[in-house]
Amino acid sequence: MNQESYRMSTGSAGARPDRLTVLAFLGDAQTEQVMRDGLGDLVANGMDIRRGTIRTAIQAMAKLTTPEVLIVDISGDDQPLSALGELSDVVEPGVRVLVIGDTDDVDFYRHITRGMGVMEYICKPITREAVGRHFAPLITRKTIGADAARGGRVISLIGARGGVGTTTIAGNLAWYLGVMSKRHTVFVESDLHMGSGALLLGGKTGPGLRMALETPDRIDPLFVERAAQPVSERLHVLASEEKLNEPLNYAKGAAQRLIETLRGRYNFVVMDVPFLPMPANRDLLEYSHHRVIVMDPSLASVRDTLRLMGLPNGPWQPQSPTIVLSRQGRPGGLTRKQIEDALKVKIDVVIPDMPKQLNESASFGEPAVTERGPFRQAIIDLGREIGFVGGREDGLTANEPVSALASMANVFKSTKLGGLS
């Protein structure tokens, strides 16, 4: 099978009104749910997901009209390369084939994507973020662009309401990435007057963030080095503590310039962005790769989460926001099912109500993620949702599969595309 077997032929896709946009054959319920969550809102002409393997797909494609995009699951197949060769004989040349499997091998990835023409491959267990980042642009044909791919990854966390724990979660996520997983990380506390992120992490505040947002011409790599205060070797904080009677005089475009400069220095930029109708906050959200909405189990929080979900995605955001339910099980709170029924989406990460542990953590300045338990696991789950793949050296998730393909991708981005490893 030659390299162009699965490539899109000029003018073939989109010209057939009878074609289904996406047809997928997936081997398990978990993968199916992730695929629906990651692609459901993006597929214009419909998506048909069926339970089955690549062998099921081969039999079906011999009888069905080839869709624009065919997704197949090769997990568990003893001869996946042979099966992909058989599949090419029963599909039209213009189809875009995306593959999901359990083979975590760089040579295998290169062989099927470069030598066999498969457009993309994701190794299980897949995440909604991986589907949105790697599959969605190939389905929608809306590329994110080289600027978004080059450099570190920007994560914005926004609370549906005040007091839901957004700063605590954002700070602990930054600590997990920077201190525990040793990735160069900067925590940006965008509330210049009342933010407590630096206090939570034991970092120092300074005038740098305000200067950056008011005078973007001053932003350059040297400015970032001086403005971001170190918490540890690979975790820095960029935060201010301005006088309450001195409002920010935001310069249009300053947030984008700041983010682009930070991405040249750090693997991860974690931002705590309060939901206030301010131009600076809107721009910070706009130029994030991934938005995280934090809510608690209250009716008001459900209402405001729906409003935040209605905000349009920014140019670097192929997927919908990740939803974090904080303080689940709080007395008098809504149940998870009630919240999911109201939002009409699944909750991605759940953090149980742990007031004693989190209050003690905040009081003593020791991030709660350092202690084993459900809170740390929730932060690890959130890290996976936003695109972080831990390496074996992290020593945190021995029971979790580590993707060599994802690790290779992280190293490639960190060394060749602008970040630091």
C-alpha cells in the first residue's frame, strides 16, 4: 500500500452530499464516550460511532459508502499493519483515516503515518484533549496554525463563581507540573488586586504583570526572566498586588504578546483568570490552548457554567472547555447526575469536598497535591485532560500507562519548538 492510499484527493471531500462526515469503529465504551465528547460539537454532517474493531470496519466498508473520515480501532489485533492494508482495498482513495490503538511505539507510528498514509494515530487511553488537538483539525479542516503549535501550552482556569476553589486548583496544578513533574511552568495570577495564587505557592508578587499589561512594548524574554518570581527551579509565579484604588490601564493586545513571550520560556503557562468582563481577562482566555471551568455543586454555579460554556472558542482552542466539579458531596449540594443533566455534558474531573485538608494546606503554604489521596488524583486527572503526559521519572502515577509517543511529542515540542524540557 503506497503512502497516498488514505490521503485526501483534491476536491473529493465535501463534494459528496451523501457522505457521512465521520464513521468510527471503536472497541470499548470508554473510547466511544471520549470520542463523542471530543468531536460531538464539531462534526457538521453527522457522526456514526459503532462498536467493533478494524476487522469489523473492513467488512462494513465493503458494503457501505466511504465516509469523509474513517476512524478505526486496531487495539488487540495481532496483525494491525496487515489489517490496515486490507482496509485500503475497500475504501475510496479520498478518505481520511484516523487510527486508535494500543501500540505505544514510535517506529510503528512513523510507519503507518509516513509509509501507509494514515493521517493520525493516538495511543490508548485517549483523552478528549488528544482527540481535540490531533483529530479535530483533520476532520474540520480548520488548522490551528504554526503559532499555536510552537512553544509551551497555555491553560486558563476560570471559576463559574467566586469561592469555588479555582485558585487552589490552578495553583496545585502548576505545582504538580513544575515541582513534582519538573516541567518549566509559570503560574499567572491575573487578578492584580485580590489574587492569592502567589500566596498559595509561597511566591513573591511584583510590578511585572501590571507593567506587561499596560506597556506591552517592554515585553521581551529578558523582561519575563525578571518579572516572573521563582518558587522552585522549574516553577515561577507572575503576580501583582496592586493598590485597590489603582485600576489597570490595559493596552490592547498586551495579553497576547505576554502569552507568546511566556510560551517561548515555559512548557506550561497556567493562568488563574477571574470571570470579570474586562478586556485583559477576555484576551487571556482568548489565547489559551485549553480552558478549564471550575464549578461547585450549586444551582447558581450551574447557571454561570452554562454561560461560560457559551463563550466562543479562541483561535487556539479546538475542543470545548474541561469542566471540573469542585466540592462534590458538600452538604446541601446538587448531585453529579443533576449537574450533568442540567449542563447536558459530562463532568470531566471531580474533586470531593475536602475543607479540612485544603484549608490546612492554604494556611501552612504547602500545596495539597503533595499528599497522596483523592485531591492529588484529581489534579493528575486534570493534568491529563489539559494535555500533560507524565514520564516515568515523575514517580507519581506508577499505575498509569505512559505513552512513549506522547513523551516523544512533548520532548519534540520542548526542544525544537521553543519551550524548555
